Amino acid sequence: MSGTPHVSPAPAVLATTRFVVENARFVMIHQGRVESVADDIVRRGIRPVTYDCQRHLCGTEPEVANFVLVLDTLNFSFWPEPGSPRWRVTYRDETVDGYWALVAALRRALHEGIPITDASYLGALDVPSLQYIFRGEGEIPLLPERVAALREIGRGLRDLYDGTFVKMIERARYNALELTGLLGSEFSSFNDVSVYGGELVELYKRAQICCSDLVGASQGAPWGQLADLDKLTAFADYKVPQVLRQLGILVYTESLASMVDQLIPLPHGSDGEIEIRAATIWGVEYLRRALAARGVLLDAYRVDWYLWELGQALPPKTLPYHRTRTIFY
């Protein structure tokens, strides 16, 4: 870990993923559907999605910033293997799965006095301890990888930033672009890059979403007032491309569609997987531009939030999302 910030890769995310989109063999962006969806959103009206402080931990204290970092360090790969039960957690008389189970488990841990925002505790975390924090129905995937990621950020915060994420935000000069880059350079689990056609492709899903979550959780605290949020891209995961495909904005070739629809895993770093993620970023960017042309001005991350919320209420016969088991999303 260098401790030295550098210019964020966020602008490079658009550049390197554009290379993928322009050379894609398995995924196409349907420009006509982008325009139609934008028309439909304007016609129905769009209520900008806000950060849910009923479920999330919000507040002005530095510990809240640490909580956001822990949350987004773990914000990946919730889907179960075929035939296995979904991981579910009950907290405050509500049983939830997926991302919301993660939020619930972490908030429950704090309620029980487990110091999950303490850097020294995280730096010494072991598998049984995290397994207890995540107890519920079924099991969260990639538990050892989650422990390793938390130990890395705990030790990094402890050794370089006096145990507080706010110090890291200060080092990034309260800038979302610089903070994205700093997260990617300091912590390997945030270094979300792939290689496509011999070219480096920068994606940085969790580093970018961490910046947007800081804004939502901070309740106006200075550490959450980040500049250059408008330069962040969409967060390329597996739910947003599912929504874009359902809307007809993303179109898969027959071979890729067959793999996705049969729940056949796509290897991380495979051409099809990278194309889905790159097309997700550009599908959202084109939709953002189409909405702007119609007078609806939203940053890309807020369009992403809107689409992700749609993904939580898709009809039962919706085409499935692609399966790639990875720590990056």
C-alpha cells in the first residue's frame, strides 16, 4: 500500500470500456431502445432515488464513514449456487436477502457491540467471527475472501490513516475521482480491472459506489461532500445489466444469452463478462445523455440507483442476471 493518491480512473473507465463496446462480439447496445426508455421515464416521471437511511447507518460521525467502507468492501456476490438457499438475515423483525441482508447483518453486529468499524478489530478478523456476524438462513458466498478484504482495509486504515476512513477521504482532497483511485491503489479488493483484447479495462465498481454511498450516509458532514460526483460512471454489477437487458437496451448474442439464461457461470475476465459490464456502463451513460436531452438532469450514479431499484421488483419471468463469482461485484 503506497499511501499516495493519484488521479482517479473514473474518466478512464469511460475510455477503456468504450474500447470494449466498440469491439464487442457478444453484447450490443440498442440505441433505439435507449431513446424509447428515456421517453418512457420522462412520460411516467422519475422520482430520484435517495439513500435509504432507515435501513442504512447514516450520520455525521466518522464511524459512519468507516461503516460505509466496510459495507462496500463486502458489497459483492450475493447470489446462491443453483439448488442452494438464498442467504437471509433477520434484523428488527425484517428478513431480507442479498445486499440488504449485508446491511442488516452489519447493523445487527453494531447493535450487539461488535466493533466492525474499528480498524484494529478488522485487521485481526477471522473466518468464525465473520461467520457469526453473517449468521442467518443459508450462507453468504466467498466468506474467506470477505475476511481477507476486511483484514486488508483494517490494517490499511490502522497503519496509514489513524484508523479512520475520514483521513483517507481528506488525503483524496474530498474528491470522488481521487478517492476512487486511492481505494483502487491502496486496497487490492477495490482494484477492479480486467484485460480485453490486450487492453486494460478499468471498471472500479465498488470504489465508485463507495463514493456515492458516502454522500448518502453522511447527512451533510464534510467528509461526505465530495467533488466530481458527476464524473462517476455506473456501477457495473449483475443487477443493472439484467434491468438494461429487460428494457431492451442490452442485447446479447444467442451464444451468450444461452449461457446467461441457463445460469452457466461466466468466468471473471472472460470476453462475454467484460462486454456485459462495459455495455452496462455505456448503456447507463447513453440513457443519462438521453434523459439530459429531455430536460432530466441526473448524474450517472443516480441513473444507476434508479435502475438498481427497478431490479429489486422485476417480474418473476424476467431473464436472469449473469453469474460470475468474483469479489468485484
